[in-house]
Amino acid sequence: MFKLNVGTVDRFVRILFGLVLLSLVFVGPKTMWGWVGILPLLTGLVSVCPLYSLLGFSTRPVRR
């Protein structure tokens, strides 16, 4: 199971970026590349980034 590794600011940016990319599918140039926005949107919503896990990276604050 993956550990939570996406911090609050990172989550906000990912969700916003994902929604902007997805909007390209329906508004604007209507390009299929907008579907790539699903990835940052999902990683932001679940607070888990598989790439961060592979690299051993986290943007969550360290709790003591």
C-alpha cells in the first residue's frame, strides 16, 4: 500500500492543474491531451503520488 506523500499546497496545485487540463477537452482547443489532467487530479485527491513513492520523496510535513 502506498503511504500519503502529497502535502497540502502540492494537493491544491495538482487538483487545480488537473482541472485546468481537463477543461481543455471541453472548452478551448478541445484537444485530447487534456485527458492527461486525470493523473494530477487523482494524485491530488488521494494524496498519493506513485512517482514520489518510487523516489522516496514527500511534500507532507514531518510529524515528530
